[in-house]
Amino acid sequence: QVQLVESGGGLVQAGDSLRLSCAASVRTFREYALGWLRQVPGKEREVVAAISRSGVSTYYADSVRGRFTISRDNAKNMVYLQMNSLTPEDTAVYYCAARNSYSSGRLYYTPSEYNYWGQGTQVTVSS
């Protein structure tokens, strides 16, 4: 079992930055590929960023590429999402997700590919 706990959400203004953190309680953290997903009421959950087991490979949705950065610290069992130049369209509940991966470089692009989820953290961007 993997338990994920997000933190760092909040209310910010357009143009501000925010860093989300996710702490994982699992001994084999480096065996898991990770992702940050978000969901707006009435819309499907989407993967906005993903990172491979090794941390070498990353993926970003078109809507956040160039503004968001995903990173991981395998020594601390942490994954982060640095969000810059936030806009009201980034308002959503953000979830950290994980799945066991046998490939060090593989990424996972859809919510259904993840096995474990955090409880989510609300990010609200005012205009």
C-alpha cells in the first residue's frame, strides 16, 4: 500500500506561484512512477505532469508546459509540483498519484494508469 499526502494548496492571485508537495509513505518509493493530476467540478480528471521512477523523464500537459515543473526526491519520498504564472484556469483540486513501474523511464499519461491517490489539495487562482 502507498499513502500519499498532498500539501501546499491555497488561494493565490493570477501570476503568482505555488509549490505543491506530496509525501509518500512507502519503503520502495523509487519503484513508483508519479504524477500530478487535477480536477475541476464537472470535468474529467487530467494528468498535468508526470515523472518516471528515475526522475529523468517528465511529461507536461500542453496547458501547463513551460509554467509547471514536476520533480521528485527519492531520498525523502517526496514529489513536488512547482506552478508559476498561475491563471484562473488552473483552479482545481490537485492530486498526487503513483503506480508501481518496472521501467525506470516510463511515464503514465492517463488517470486510470495510476493505482494510488492522495486526498487532493485545492488550488484557487483569482483574477
